[in-house]
Amino acid sequence: MSNVAYEPAQPIEPDEPEVGEAAAPPREPHEIRPLPRISIQVFSETQDVAAAVEEASGDRRMSRTHVKLHSGGIPAATEFYTAAPTPNLIIVESSLSGEALLTELEQLANVCDAGSKVVVIGRVNDVRLYRELARRGVSEYIVSPVDSVQLISTISDLYVDPGSEPLGRTIAFIGGKGGVGSSTVCHSVAFALAQNFGTDVLLADLDLAFGTAGLDFNQDPTQGIAEAIHSPERLDDVFLDRLLARCTDHLSLLAAPATLDRTFDLGETAIEPVIDLAQSSVPTVVLDLPHMWTSWVKRTLVAADEIVLTVEPDLANLRNAKNLLDLLRQLRKHDRLPHLVINRAGLSKRPEIKTDEFAKALDIAPAAIIPFDAQLFGTAANNGQVIAEVDPKNAITESFNKIAHTVSGRPEAPRNKRSSLFARLRGKRNG
């Protein structure tokens, strides 16, 4: 706002109602891209706007932003910034219109630092006012009532370049209990994504002490995700590529060290730089999460674009799955629920909950029900292969293909596309 000369208020006709031009309709939540690390301060006059801001600040797309909510409208903001620097974005609510609103905004402009943007939430759907505000440097004018999705969409439009490469899709896999086969499902789905879509997939094994991705793909790299986590200052696409183990033409592995010579007590944001870099370079990032509950596991899970929850049909899994789903329903209000995979169904002589009753208790339909096949899974594990490599025509392989198509967000499986990171780095080597 301060980058544009704020001209003295000119008389305008207030309250010329024209619907639809003052603000574009909000996009669907899955179309909104995550926001960068910016500071946002909001000055609200009403509880409705304050509630919308609080809900928006808890959305995963806003996880990198720093949001602070103040009471009071434009006069409160002007007084506050008389003695404080302005953030990247100021959002102010005002019940005023016409010259009165322009006068208050002119006073705010006088205390704004260069580079700060201003969004106004107003009561009047007046196109003339909207145009005048835009001419004077206001970034956006939103007509009340406003909800959290509209707020996030508006901020995203201001700070996410529509012409930039889209961020890679993150798909997190976690088990309802230890030993339910979540990693096996994860690795097979990652393989299916790479094979069926022909785009590059990066599989990150986040079970640092006991990860099995290296075994499942018959890889034993000397470096992997631990080096990336502990050397954030070295992270770039070249360093990341050096840490990757190539499993297929389109699937690469960021392997876990799977050693016990040190402990891995990670901070809440320790994994984020690695995921951010992978997302900026690869179309699909698959995260194999360990069955544990730490601050970084919770943060990584909540921030994922898609979640696959693998369970076995027993009471402990039902309890844990319900607790997890309840939490995710609360923290991911604008996202799809996790995709439920019931694994090892029909195990001989084991008392188990019927799969339809299990799903009904969770109020979620299973994305796949995978029967127990000791011979198939045992052979794959011993050979260092995924199920599709052992028996590509098996019905279980088709289940993994179905899950891959579901979490990819694509109805079909286009082939022969190559992502920027792998293609670019291969080109560097060849050159």
C-alpha cells in the first residue's frame, strides 16, 4: 500500500451496489496452494471476522505464516503502527464506506512501511469504492460476511505466483498401530504412482531408526534423509540428488539410516526444509511416517495434501484410528478425510472385527481392503521387491494401483512425463 502514492480523498457515490465485481469467488480448498512464510496482522471490529481469522490461521495452508489478531479497525491499526513496524500483510475490518473509509485508510498509509500490503474487509458491495481502493494501492477489498476459506484464498492470490511451478503433492502414510503394514502399503503405492503415471516420485522414509524402505527396494545407500535433516544449510537440489537412491526410472528413495548408533530426537520443524525442497522439485512426495506421536510427526501429518491410514481389523486399531480421525477432522476442516486401508483382512483363526462394521464405526468408507497373503508378502519382503514386482496381475496389486490413482487426484494415469528435478540433474550429469 505504501508503494503507491495515496491521493487525497475524492468524493464518490457511496453504496452503489453491484454484485460480483468487488471480489472473485473463493476457490475450492484443494485448489489453494500453501502460503510462504509471511507475517500477517489483523484488526477486526466484529467477532465473526475474528473467528474466521482464527480458523484460517489453523489451516495447514497457513502453517508457515505468522498471524496475530488485534481488536479494533483501521484507527487501532494506525495507532499501533505509529510505534511499530508493519508486517507483510495488514487486514483491517471497517464498517465505513465512501470518503470516511478513504480518509481512515489515508491515515493508515502514512504509517505503513514500504512493501506492506493491505486488505480491507468492508460491509458495502460498492464497485466504485472497490475501484477507488485498488487505484490507491489497497491490495484487495472483501465484502462481509467472510469465511476462513475466502480469507486463505485471498491471501494466496496475493503471495503465490500463479505462473510458478506448482508445489509437489505430499502423501503421508501412517499406521493405526505398529506392525500393521503401513510401510508395505506406502512403498507399493509409491511404486504404483511412479509406474502408472510416469512422473517422478520421491519416497522419504521417515522411520529413521527402523525404516524398511531400503530393504523393500533392495537399496543400501550410505547417505539418506538423516544427512538432509542435520545439514539444512547445505540443502539444495544438487545436495538432495546426491542423497537419493534410484529405485526405478521415476522412483527415488530418501532412505532412513535404520541404525541405533544415535537417537533421533527431532524438533517440530526439523523435517520441513527437506519436504519443502522436495515439493519444489518433484511432482509427488510420499512420506512414510513411523508409528509414533511426536510434534514433528503430528505437524507433518496435518500438513500433508493426502493421508493414507492403514489398519488391521481389531479393537486397538479401531480405537487408535478413531482418535486419529477425530483429531484430523478438527485440524483439517477443509481437507478430505484420510483414505482408510484395511490390511491383512481375513487372517486365518484370528478373531477380528468385520470390515463393514469397522468402517461403519469410523464413519468412513475404506479405500481398499487387502486380504492376508503370507506367501505373496513374504516373498516380496525376502526378495527386496514390492508386490507389483512379484505378481503384477494379482488383485492386491490392483488394490495398490487403485489407492495410487485416488491419492494422486487424477482420474487416469498419463505416462512419460518427467519432473524438473530429476530431468535437470540428469542433464547436468550428461553435460
